[in-house]
Amino acid sequence: MVDIAHLQKQLANATEQINTSCNNSEINQMVENIITQSTQAEFASVWMYDATQLIRERNNEIKKISMKSKEGLLYKCFATKQAAIYNYITSEKGYVAAIDNPDEIKIKSKIMIPLLMSGKFVGIITAYASVRKIKNFGNDDLEILKAISPFVTDAINRMRINNGKDVVVDRREKKSKDSGQRRRKDDVSENLNQFEERHSETKNAQEILDYTANIVHDIRTPANGLMGFLEILEEQIKDERLKEYIGHAKSSASLINDLTTSILDGFSSKRDTSVTGVSIVNTRNFFSEIAEVFSANMYKKEIQYNIFIDPSLPKEIEIDSMKMKRVLMNLLSNAVKFTPVNGTIEFSLRYKKKEKKLHLFVKDSGIGIAKENQADIFKAFKQAEENTKDIYGGTGLGLAICAKYVSEMGGKLLIDSEIDKGSTFYFDMPIQCYKEIPIFEPLENNEIKIGMLLTKKNAFVANHIARYLVKLGMHINDINAVSSLGNLSKNITHLIVFENKLDNEVLSFVAFNKIKLLIVEENFLALNENDYANAVVVSQYAYLGKSLYSFASVERAPKVLIVEDDTISIALLKTMLMDEYCTIDTAGSGEQGLELLTKSLENNQPYDIVYSDQNMGKLSGTQMLKEYYELEKAQGLEPLASVCISGDHGDKVKLDGFKYFASKPFKKQEIISIFLDTIKQKRSK
């Protein structure tokens, strides 16, 4: 920061000396010294304009640059009469070394300020630096040079007098010879005082930003620690549903990290933190993970919660994932906050295929918002009622951020609300999708008959389940909801039972009649899946689409086995296959792989496809397959499809037993293509 008081003293002393000096090189030296000191630049030049050229008098030598050629960045400053900063000047379009670097130094950066008086061009100030003393010029340098420009103009006028030239006259000058100079001296003083005041305000603002940045950093630190503990838990826990919820918790911790990083990046670069993050996402996984983050909160508050993701949505879409995540988490967080105990909340995502748009809404049965207040809630720091903050907390920023982000994504956030009846926040958003492959293909079997065993309190969730099944392709007449086992239709093939209606009679009934069972858990994590090995267990607070599709589908989900001693490759393959309708098991060696393959035969549930490495310690991929094929042959079974994932496929004789070959690094399209071809062939037989 420039010491303004000291600079003003320097200017006053220099002015006195310049007014009595007849040596232009001496005047030039004094002015250049003040420019370099005030900007901390390595060099400076004062160019005096005369007719069609710029003149610099330094060390009793005169340098002239013609403006007739209309070349160089110096000419651009002359022609446009606009200041400019070039921190990599030699890379700038229009740079001409002879004009823009007349001193022939290893120049890196330069700043230029045109000097004008009463609209007339007087000259140009330049400050610059070489690669030996790197200096990146900024707005502060620009402002300080503009502030002292009246002083430099007076210095140029003095040099013109010494050369016997006419001076450029300030229109504000009166008859007295030096009144214009005194006025410009006052201008310089006022300019510097204003600069100091603005810089002080900027410094205060920067201190606030630094303080905020430190707090944000301190938020991120425990979030990173939380992620580590969650990963340890995930490794130790075997229960798949618990692992799923841990995955949601990891997503939340990751979001905190992403948001805080975005904020810190914004502070660092002094720009808007809302960075566009357009990416291709898996529709089902992306939106279900966001919605299920709030499942535990819903249960604790005894709120009935429905998550609906249209099965006809494309599997993958391109959106700004960070902004979308923030919007939905804000809307859902508000819904939980303002919905009373025993209320209802619905998160819904539908696909408008013709328009290529998503329709999203969050609907609650909360306190509602009066019509006259609805326009204000999208303004920053505004809340629906004056006492909202006292009762519910919050700052009033959430909805303003949501409205801004939705607008930036091409939509408009709207509201339908009524006091004491609840609110619905909704918007349509255009999407980019490259393949119109839906999340789930419609169910085609007409022989499915589903019964639902429930009580009156389960109606909200039961209606949600029925709507899902119809959207998946079932007819509403094939769904029979009853309150007692005796009222079930005789021809049901599938039974959905709520936790409060589950008992030994129900379990005996489905076992005796060979009916497929799905249990809806009402109390969070109250049921152990291992106690109901032949049933599908789902939480009513979770996303149900995938479980319902698997439950209602007559065809068994294809079984996939990955045998690989590299855990990273296993994780990558699982990620690539996770969107397909299948179950995946893994083994870390050929021995473990053979054990799982053998058990699958014993349980009459053989694998459909195995992705296996070739080189795995004691038992190679081909040896494992050879032993397994002998077992298959003995039972007269169709051979499973085998995919070699070693990457080295040169010796096909050595890799005898493998039907397909996937090269490394893995390509998702290749892995999926092999999977789909294999399943298609199996179903056609």
C-alpha cells in the first residue's frame, strides 16, 4: 500500500523543483521516480505528445515514436485514449517491440495511462517491468497513476515551455498564470485522498473475506475427517442397507467439501463462487442420493416421505450438478424445517419427453406462505414472516440462491402455497441427453398380480407405491390393497406388506403359496435383512423405484461375478455396471472366485457372466474357469459367459476358456456392450 501522506509531500517538493527547472531530462527523472515509487514498477516513461509523435527526454537524449504508422499498443492507447494493463505484453495481439519496448529490455508487463486536458491529448504515462523484477499491475496501480496524472500533465507543460512550445491550457484556468496549476494540485490531492479512502474500504472488505474464508476452511476440516470415519465404517459393515445409508452420508460430506472448496476458490480469485459445473450424471443415482440424505430427518420428525423419480427418464443426462444439488438440498431442507410432526413431504422428478425437460417439485404440508409474501421470499435475506427466523432459524438466503441457480440453468423457480396447508416449489429445466434409454424398461408380463397388506396410516406410502408400479407398466387393476390377509385375491403372485402387518402368519402364507414378498419398513433400520432371506426389505423413507422394479420383474436379475486381485479395478468395474439391472459379487483371487462359482451352482443360482483377471497368484483365470466348466458340464448347464480383463490378450491359446476380451484401461461402453450382448443371448435361448 502506497503511503499517501508521503507521496503528497514528494509531489509538493517535486512541483516546486519542476517549476524552476529548465532541464527537461531532470524534470523527466523526477516524474519517473515518483511513478516507479508509487507503483513499485521497475521502470517508467513520460511521453510528451507533439504533432504526430511521442517524445521522451531522458538523460539528455531524445526518443521519438511516430504515431503515423498506427502500430503497437502505445498507438492503441493514443488512438482510443483508454488506459490499459498488459501483464504478458509480448503475448498481446498488436504488440510491436520497436514501439512498445523501445528500451529493448526483457519486458514482461506494462501499464499505460493517456493524459488529457480539456479533451486534448497531452501525452502517455507508462510503467513497466522486466522478467528480472516481475510485477503484475492491477487496478490499484491504475488508480494511483490516474490520481497523479494532473501532476504529470503540469510537468509535461513545463517541458514544453522549456522547448519553446505552446502549453495545453485547462479551460478552468482564469486570467492568473498559475491558477490552473493550483487547481490541478488540488485535483491530485483530492484524487489521492479518495484513493486512500477506497483502499481502506477494500482492506476492510478483504479482512471480512479472510475471516469468512478461515471459518469456511474450519468447516471443511471436520467434514474431511467425517469422510474418513465413514469410509472406515463402510469397510467394516456388511449390511447392504446400512452401507447404502453410509454412502448417502459420504455424499453429504463430499458436498460440504465441494461447496467450501468453491467458496474458497471464489475468495482466492475474487470472483463469483457459482462456478458452472456441467457434467453427465446418472439420473437415478444422482437424484436418489440427494433425496435420501433427508430420510433420517423425516423419520425423526415422523414425516411421511415420498421420493418419485420417473422411470421413463433417460439413464444419463447433462446438467450443472453442483447447482442442481444445492437447489434441491435447500428446497428439501426448508420442507423439513417448516413441516410439522406427522406431516407429509413429496420429492418428485418427472420427464417431459417432447419438450426434453425435467419437471421437479418439492411439496410439503407445512405452515404455508401468504400470497402477499410469496414474491419476497426469493429475495436475499427475506423471509415470509418477521418472526420466521426466531421460530425456525435461517437467514433467508436459501430460496434466493435457489431462484438464482434455477434461472442460470434455464428455468424459473415458482411456488404454490396456502397458509396452514403447505407449499409446492417447482420448476421446469431443459436437459441434454445423448441416448433416450430409460432408467427402466416397462414391465411386460401380464401375469403379475400384486397384493398390498396395510393399515389406514400407510395410505400415503401405499398410493406412492401403486403409482410407481403403474408407471413401471402394471395395470392398476392388478394391484389389490387390503387390511387383512383373508381379503387378498386368490391369484396374487406378489405381496407387499407393511412392517406393522408383518407376522408369522404372513411369512407362512407367502412361503406355502410361493409368493414373492416385499416388506416395507416403517421404523428406520428396524428390520434385519438376514432374517428375511427370501424377501425384499425396503424403507418407506427411501427411493423405491429400483427395489419395486426388481420385485415386480419376473425375470431374475442377471448375476455378475468380478474376479480380480486389484481392488481399484474391481471398484471401477462395479461403478461401470451399477446402472444395469444385475447383482454383482466380487472375489479377490482365483480361489475365492472358484468358491463363489461353486456355491452358486449348489444353490441353483449360477452366475450369468464373470469378468476375470488372468494372472492371480496360485489359481489363474483360465485354471479357475477350467475347474468350474467341469462342474457345469456335470450338471448339463449352459456355460457362463467369461470376460478376460487382464488387458494382455496377445496369446489367445493361453487364455483358453475366455469368450470375451476387455482391454485396459477399461472403457465403459465396451464393458456394458459385453454385458448386454451376453444377457440378450441368454434370454433368446
